Amino acid sequence: MTNRAAVLIHGRLQPGPAVFDLRHTAPEGGRLSTQEGLARAGIDTFAPSLLGYGRSTRFENGLDDPGNASLRPYNADGSCSWPEGCDRTHNPIFPLDQQGMHLLTNPLGGERRAHSSNVRFGRTDVWVRDIRQVIDDAIARAQPTDGKVTLIGHSLGAERVGRTLYAANPVLPGSAEVIAKVNRVVFLSPIFGGPTGPTEETTPPGGFLTFPLHVTPFEAAAATWLMPPDREAACTGHVVPGSPEQLAAQLREQETVGREWGGSDPNNPTGLNRSPTFSSYGWNTTVAGQLTPPTLVVQGFEDLGVPGGVANSSAIFNALPASMTNKVLVQVRCASHALQFEGCSGPRCTPASGTPYGGLPGEPWAGPHATLKAALSEWIKNGTFNGSASGQFTVDESGVASASP
């Protein structure tokens, strides 16, 4: 018997247990859960919550302090008009005055609060350290036959995985030993671009952001499924009924403090999902061009969840070493940033010819979630997609895979 193991790394907002183990029934039966699908294929999976996410340590003077969410901005002349202080941000994904927007009633009691920490929470190598530890733990627990794991990065997790596999990392020595423990890699709905390392980060005018805590309402998780309006109409059934609500519920489960925050009623907090602020580097053409593990890149054509959209997956594939003989690009139609959760309904799901990848002959396509499970299973076991070790593929609106021209 061959034992196999995979480590799955989440993105910027949602912790691993919610992203990869959505406990929601798929319309065709079974669960939408990626981990459950891989377990049924005989693969051990590990989906940690990295530092600052889920049930990991959040720090009393870090993400446990609601006063560390953003304050109102500095004046144009650099002065601050508010006694609790002011903030700046260099990244629009971390907006200002979240204390006023989300926290003023619960738990701040009507008054904004000065920060107990005035810096961003972390930078990429903080989470590279975590990933290294999880790789070692997965190998010890699963005891894979080859002594290695497949490393999978979703969304911003792609950046953290890419940096983990950067042999020339000057911040954390020992990258070669880590890379030797990875048999294959997958970049799923990936972010891509930016500086190679912290020394290449360009300091924005006025400096980097000045607060460690970011919060979002649980129901905002539904934005993960967004796609262009015309594609929403064409991609029938891509949102499995109840799945956004299930994701929000699992985010609430993972919260230990934020569930008591938010809302306009002091007696009825609505709950907020906490995540860390960070600087971003470590995943670009330079890093991709020196990767050595066989690489699979998967992304939906309708992905609005990362800057650049579906072009990111093409850019990663094209940046991989020309000498790499085991690299595959798979782009899926009617798939958004929530590819791993998405289904299919209506006439489009029945192919005019062919069999949906990951489906059965004569049966309609179950959707991108089924294609992803099948692709990950085949890649982890064999290093192939649809029987091929290299190439570019498109999965159409009916789930049928074909080689791209």
C-alpha cells in the first residue's frame, strides 16, 4: 500500500478548516469538502490555520485587541486630529477606520481606541516558518511512502507556498532541505506578482500600514463566489444553495474572540472574522522560474478574487522553468475564486459529447468542486492530469477537459 500526504495552505482571510473542509452536502451526494474527497481517494490531508488565523495564537496585544483594527486617516498634512491616533494604509484590501465601521458598538462601547501595536502583523516568512513545521508534522503523522508531501496553496496561500519553495530565501536558511520534502506542488486560484523578498519591497509614501488587525463580517464570505454578471447567468448552479451560509458558519466556529464583536446592538453582537495584516512578497516570475517540484496550476476563468484573475495561472505556468517536464495548467469555465465549492445545474451540465473530468460516462457534471478533487487526486498520486504529465487544458462549461491550443 502506498501512503500519500498533502498539506493545504489557505489564503488571506479564511482559515484552513473552512477553506478545505466545507461540511456541506453536494447536490450529487457526498460533501463539497476537498479534504473529504482526498480522504476517499486514500490521501492524508493537513489544512492548518496559519499564525493569526482560526484557532491559532492571535496575541493579546495583537489580533485579540479590537483597538488594533484601523483608525481614521491622518490629515493631508500628516497631522492627526483624533486623540486615539490615526492610521495609514498602503494596501486597499486593508481599509481605514474599521473601528468606526465594524467595532464601535461591540466591543468598543462607542469610543475608538488607541492601538496596543502600531505595525502590520507579519510578513510572508512568518507563514513560511509555519508551513515548514506543518510539512514535518504531516510526514511524521502520515508517514508517506516516499517521505514527502504534496504542497497546495490557495489564493494568497500560493504566495506563501511559492516562498516556501524558493531555494534562495535569505531570510530563513534551510530551503533546500524543505524542498526535498515536497514531491509536487499545486497553485489553486493563485495570487501572483510582487517583489521577490522583503529587501525588494518599496516603502510607500508615508510608510507601510500601521495596524495589525483586519476584520470582515462572516456573511462577506459570499463574495468568494462572485463572477461577472453575464457569467453568473450562464454558469447555472455554480453556487450550491446553502454553501455560502455554511462557510460563514464554519468561520464563526473558528473564531474564539471575534464572534462577540460587530453589529449595532450592544446586546446582540453579530460576529466578525479576524485576520492579520501583512506585507506581501515572495511569489513572482523570479521565484516561479527556479521551482523544481512538478507543478499543477488550477484556476477558474471567472475568478474575481485575486488581482489579475485567470491571467495569473497562465503567468505562473509560463514562468516555470523551460526544463521542467512535469508541469500542467488547468483552467476551468464557470468557476470563480470559490472553485473548490462550486457545483453545476441545468442543461449545461450534460456534455454534448465526452465525459466530465472527475465524473462518470452519461452523468451530468457535478461542477468545479468535483473536477478539482479528481485533479488533485490524480496529481498527488501520479503527477498527471487527464493522463498527461505536461500541458495546458481547458475544462468547459460541461466539465469536459481538452488540451488548450
